[in-house]
Amino acid sequence: MTLHATARWIVALSLTVLSFSSIAGAAQDAPGRPATDALGDPLPPDAVARIGTVRLRHAAEVSALAFSPDGKRISSATIWFDVGVWDAHTGQSLAFRRRRQEETLFRATISPDGSLFAGSIDMGELGVQESLSGKILHRFLGEPGFVDGALAFSRDNRWLASADEHGTCLWDLQSGKLSHQFEMKRKDETDRFCHAFTPDGTIFIQARSDGITFWNVQSGKVLRRIDSKKEDEWPGGAAVSPDGELLAIKDGFGPVDIWEIKTGRKVRTIENRWNYAAPVFSPDGKSIVTVREDGEISFWDVETGTVARSLKVLQEGYPKSFAFSPDGRLLAAGGSDHLIRIWDVASGKQLLPASDGLGGTPSVRFLSDGKTLLAHCKYDVNRKYATIDERLSFWDLRGKLLRQARLAPERAHAHALSSDAGTIAYGIGTNFGFMFRPTRNGHLKSSIRLCDAGTGKELAKVEGVPCQIHDIAFSPDDRFLLVNAFNAGQNKEGYDHVFALQIWKRTSSTSLEKVADIPMKYFLSGYCVSPDSRWVVVTSDSGYRFYDCETGKLIRSFPDMPGSVVAVSPDGRFLVSRDADDARTGKSVLVWESATGKKICELDCKPNQTNWAPLAVSPDGKFVAGCLDREVIALWDASTGKLVAQLAGHRGDISSLCFSPDGQSLVSASADTTILVWDWKKKLPKDLR
């Protein structure tokens, strides 16, 4: 597909006005009742609209799923040990728990009936909790180095298997005590293995890179050992058939080996490459479900090893976990885009959730009209080629979806949309993901292209740009393009890579001219353009440097100031920056004058509390919005640094913040896939409103 055709296709899709708006917006109920979104889920206090939905949404990749025995509930867990319970027919949240920041990071697992969770509850402690109530039933003291993905329940919830640096443990959940410890130590930190039980709970199975071991659960004795060393392969998930006769193990990036448990004989191999989801047997044992490299779900016939049917994922996102309802009528999949989807197996129809154009970790900003919100979402859609699909969706402040656009992944590695959404900029060339591969031949070539978003017509292009393009952005007035680039060759210090910020000027509607190529010794840590597009401030190894956008000349510099610039006040008078090492200095966020480098204040927050969180300055320059403890929005007085208000309501890390041009609304986007519109001034002290 040519870039021109791609652009026309994007435009055609973006100009299609979608009728869907049922899961966005807010409706105020009778006086005294809390406001709700269009699905009836309550909004947080002081929020006036929700874009997206909290139903069947997590704030991270969904790594485990299970239906309740009656098929009415779905339990889920993420790679960060966030856990939830959902109504399988409506998607409503019945229970939800976020992992605390201090907890050890390793995947949680769910019991086959969805009633129990197991995972980290405190540093070094393995806990078992009731899924609905959150009540902790057991605490098992273990090593800090639990093996990721090695937790497994027996079918009757009697046993729990775990692994740490010293071996594999089998815990008796009736007595709450350690039953057996198998001396199957982890060879090194790259050694991976997974566990499974037969349905009757009598045999415990461990699969690892050098083979499969079967133990008698009661005696702890080894029943059988299968040596199956494969070069550069490791087990990525294990499943036992409902009748207990077959064992399916995913190797490495996808192939699934099927073994007879009684004989240890390999029956067949399902050649499903680039499959990152653990295999799952259907309740009747006739099918195994996996996912293909393009995200399509495949049902494999166990007898023949061939694909019997497939399901196409309607919204972008790569499935990472599966679960069948007990009657086999429904299939749930947890995705890399933080969503849980449910299909009717017989018809192949996706039942939940409704598609709203949001997923993953969105970013949000206002267009130049001051009324339209642009949400930008990235989706992992092809594991083999590491393809990222990007979607744009346009909303009004009431939460109504206006239109959608897709930025095709075929060739462009960086995109930018002008402030009025009229022009799309593409950075095309070598993928920046391979930037640390030594390169001395100078054969890195990229191109920059501008396309009219209304017609798809190519407006300007520059071929043969000798660099890799990391990201690309328009200046506020759309006259300049800022390109974060990585060049081949050696810099003055002899390093194999040269980082640079390039400034390109749109000299006419059909031409681009390079203004400057600002070199960096190390990776560019941040840059911001002044609201009037007169200068850009760059932060890297040399402190803060200000450059004229028209000429590319250095205006001033503050070489001794550490950290990274995050935001500029609307009048350009002051900057907000994050300290490079706030744990050491105790200074998380600084506000300082852009002309002199003089410190105005430090924001009232604890070290590390605002790490990597977005920051925004109100249009009148009086307040700074940021985050506390991941999902809580904080408002500070920009002149004193005093914390004056907090807004809470997201279920995931805040990923983006912006004020409306009139200053009446504050908009936040989160890893929970939603966007909230806040009446933020209500939270301010009366003397500051």
C-alpha cells in the first residue's frame, strides 16, 4: 500500500461519523444522586463525563482469566497483580483491587473456578485471597524471587504450586502449610517454567526448558521424567485436558506440544508460531485455543492438529489469556490492550465489550478549536513483526464520539497530527527499536512526509534523511516539525550513536527545510516548545538549552540544572521540570523562570511520588496539575508549590493531562483505558477559585 493510498484510507475512515456513543458521556440523575456515564456506572466525584467505560477494563495486560462454575462471573488478573471480578453478561465490575506500589511484581493466578487469587500481597509473601471479598485466606512466606508465571491451583482448590530461587513448593490450602518442596532449583534468572495439575488433583506437572516432570501430589515422588531440551525454547504455558489424559505445553514463541500423560508420549505438535498466549482446552476436550501472530484466535482440533475455525479480534489488541465458560458457549480473552473480550463460540460474535475506540494507555489533548478532544491509542497487533497499530478518536466534552482514524502501521514509525487535525506528519524508515545495534556504515535512511488529513494528498516530503526517527511533533503554531532522531556514526567522544533534535520549518505548503540539527551526547530526555513557537528547550546530558526555532541558534543554557523539562506555562514565563534523581535530592518537581533559571518553587510532594507522571499548567498559569501515587490527580499553586486539591477516580496510572483552553475543564487519560473530564475548580479552596 502506498503512503498516498494509506493516507486516503485513513482520511476515509476518519471522516466516517460513527453512531456509537453508548459508552461515553455522563448523565446527571435526580438531585442528590451521583452522576453516571451512559452505561449507568457512577462517575467519580467532580468528574462530569467519562470517555470509554470501566467495564471489563484493567490498567495492564490481562494475564489470567476464569469463569465461575455457573458461568455468571469472570475473574481476571493482570501482569501487575491487579485483580477483578466481572458480571459475564453485562461486564459490570463486581470487585476490583489494585496492587500497592510496594508489592513485589510477579503475575497473579486465578483458581479454575475463579473464586481465589494467588499472588504477592507483601514483599516476599505469597498470598491467597477470596476474589469477591478480597479476604486473605493464607500468607506463605517465600523468597523475594518468585518465578514469574509459575503459580498454579489444582482443580479442586486444594493445592497451590509456586516456585522461587530454591525450588518448587506445593502448598496445602486446607491446612495452610507447605506440603512438599521439590528440589528443582532455577538455574538462572532466564530459566522459566510453568505448572499444572491433573483434574483429579493427584498428579503435579512442571514443565521447564529441559523437560517435563510428573510428581505424585500425596507422596511427592517423581512418577515420570521427560527430557525434551530445545534450543532457545522455554515453556510459555501448560494445560491439561478435562479428562486428564493429555498435556499441552506451549514452547517459546508459539508451537504447542501435546503429550499423553500416562505414557509420556508426544502425540503431535501444533505449529502455531508467534503465539504468546498459554493454550487452553475447550470443556469438551476436543479443541485447543491459541492466538496467531496477527491476533486471530484459532481453534485447533486435538485429534488432527488442524485449525477447525478462527475468531477475528474486532478491536485492536493482542490476546494474551483465555477462558471458556463451563458449558463451552462463551470464550473470554484478555488482551495486551487491557481489555477483556467475550465471544459466543457458536456464532463467533463478539458480545462484550462494545467497541469505543479506546484501549491500552491513551494520551489526550485538545484540538485548536478548544472543543474537540483527540485521544491517541497504541495497540500491539503483530507479535512476529512487533507491529504497533495506532488509533485516533475524536470526542466532544460530553463524551460523544465524533469520528475515528487509524494510523496504519505498515511503514511509518512515527506520526503527528497538527493542532487543527488538518495535517498528518509521518516519520518513515528504520525502526527506532534497534537503535542500540552498532552501526558504522551510515546507511540509516528515513523520510519525512506531510499529508492533508482532509484529502489524503501528499503536501511535502523529504527523502534520504540520514537518521532513525524516534518521534515527531508539530510546534503549537504548526510551522515547525520537531524530530527526535538517532544518527549513525561516531560522535566526538567516540560513541557509536549520535542523538539529535532536528528542527524542520514548513517554508511553504509543499516544502520542508531543515533549520537545525541539535546534537546530544546521550539520549534526548525531553523537549518542549514555547506556546508562541519561538523557542524550544532541550534537556539532555548538558542540562537545559534554549534554541531559536527560526534560526536554530542557541539562546541560553543552564548546564548545571539536572532533570527533564515536562511543561511550559502558557505565557512561556516559567517551566516545570522533574528532577533527574528525586530519590536522592528530595526534589520531585521544580517550577523555575525560563529567562533566568531562577527557582520559583518546589511542588509539595514526596520523592518518587510523581515519577514519570504527566504535568500540565492551567491556561492562566496559576496552577500545575500532576499526579500523586499513580492514579490520583494533584493540583498545586504554581507560585508557592502548595498542594491545593486532589482528584481521584481512575483505576490505573494517569498517562496524560490537559486543560481546556478556557480553563474550565481538566481532562485526564489513564492506563485503565478511560478519559475523565473534571470540573476541577470545584475542588479548589474558595480563595483560589
